[in-house]
Amino acid sequence: MANVTMSVDETLLKRARKLAVDQDTTVSELFRDHLASLVERDDTRREFLADELDSLFEASTASSGGARVNRDALYDR
């Protein structure tokens, strides 16, 4: 497991230590759990958005009619 060094407000750290004692755990464990939850929520959000985008693509009736546009034409002003 990797070590992380960070700066934390003293009051916040004291409160976190008290919370850790109350929950019979450590500040490190609280931090790991929070990071894991944060990442999991982000993964879920990204998966949801990707599914929504897929649904929009499938429902779309838009078509290029087979036309191809090159990069220079896109940026031609």
C-alpha cells in the first residue's frame, strides 16, 4: 500500500481522530474508505453517462448521408 503525505487543518485532524476512535478505526482507514467511495461514485456516474450517450446515439436519426469532411474543411474560415 502506498503512503500519502498531506497537510490537514489541526482542528479537522483532531475531529477526525475522535471520529475514528468512536468508530473503532483509524484516520487512515476513514480516509481510504472515503477515497474508495468517491472513486466508486465517479465510476458509477461515468458508466451512467456513457449508457445515456449510447442511448442517445441509438435513438438519433441524424445522418451524414455518407458525406465525409476532412480536417481542413472543418477549420476553413
